[in-house]
Amino acid sequence: MIVEQVWTGNSYRNFNYLIACPDSGEAMAVDPLDHKKCLAHAKNAGWTITLILNTHEHGDHTGGNKAMIAATGAKLLAHANAKDRIVGIDRGLSAGDVIKVGRSVELEALDTPGHTMSHVCLLSHTDQPALFCGDTLFNAGAGNCHNGGHPNELYETFVSQLAGLPDDTLIYPGHDYIENNLRFTLDREPDNGRAQSLLNSILDQDPADALVTTIGLEKEVNTFFRLHNPSVIRRLREAFPDLPDEPDPRTVFVRLRDLRNSW
Ligand SMILES: [Zn+2]
Ligand SMILES: [Zn+2]
């Protein structure tokens, strides 16, 4: 499996992806908003785009579909329940469905509600797994829930699906928000030395050559995975004095998500 992370350079800071089979040169474009850049990358690499996948229905993820289909004839895949919100889905996906790209690449669809209620993440069947996570999980952050999502479901997705992935799973999110997210982590947990050193190291990074994190690293620097951390809970109590002595992790998650909305 070859992964090309395509930096759009737009104001939403979207990442698009090409996932290619090294044996056949067939490729899948994930959320190819910047269809021109995606097509140029594919052409340079000698790849044929045969599939398009939308992680969810928001326009900054689906906006390139029409032009990409016109240019390639590729088939469109998305969550089965997105059929009324994404035009022209050829294959609706459910949890556990396997998507084959070319001869040797297999990706499994995860049903990951929370950012929206018809959001899929893709997990590669490779020695080192890779997760294409749209707007569910960001580097050091989590998707918002105010355009069709629910924080309770996002919490369930984090604890029941994402937290259980192997530590070496590579993270390929739908946006470059790492700097702001690390600043939020440090606001919530000022003594997180790993988040501080990571922030220092990415401050002058080129998003076109961005750091690819892992689930293991996310558990160190992403406040939405650190729901039992005493510093996180202590700081949260300053904002929410009614927080119980030992708050359940769902409450911590939902309140962190709430604070992030206005941070
Ligand atoms: Zn979105
Ligand atoms: Zn987005």
C-alpha cells in the first residue's frame, strides 16, 4: 500500500489522500476536494484512480467528487446512511465491509459516528496499520459535533473503536489542525511535556510534508484520549465546579469537547 497525503493549502486546511496498490497502480482517492492536485499526483506517480471514498457528507470532503468522477469514471463509496446527503454513491458501506484497491490493498470500513452520524474511517490490513479518519480523530484532537453529530457518539467511537487500535497505527486525518490542537491540550494539561515538545517540533513544519502520528503518540498528546488524567480533571473542575470527584470518562470527554468549541 502506498499512501500520498495531499495538502490542499485551502483555508479549511484539508488533507486529501491517494491510496495506491503498488502491484497494479490502481488508486483510491479519499475526500478529494482538491481534485486537480489529486489528479496531478496520480498522473505523476502513474496511478489510475478507480475509487473515490468520502469519509462523510460535509462539502469540504465531497466537493471534488463530481470533477473527479468526470475525469476518471471512478466509483464512489461512502457510508450507506449517507445516501440522501451525498449524490451518486455507487457502494454504501457498513461496519466491517472490506474495500479492495487494485490487487493487494485491503481496507476495512469502521462505522464511526460522532462528527456526523454517517461517518466512516478506513483501517488498512497492512503489517503496520493505517487509519484514514476524516473528521473523527485529528492529530491531537477530535472532530466537532455541531454539523450533524453528537458528542456522546463521538465518545463511544473513541473508547470502543479508536482506543483499541494497535499503538503503531498511523493516523491520516482530514485536516491539519495539529498546532491549535496541541495548544488546547496544553491549555487543559499544562504539565504535558510530550505535547510541549511535539508543539515545538511542528511549529515550522510544512503541511505538505506533515508529521504522521500514531495512536500511541495520540494517547500521549491528545486530550480526548486522556480522560483519566488527574491534571485534565483538575483543570476541568476550574471550568465546571460541579464536576464530581471521580468523573466518569464520558462526562470528561463531553465537557472537553464543549470547551474546545469556544476555545
Ligand atoms: Zn466534517
Ligand atoms: Zn472537514
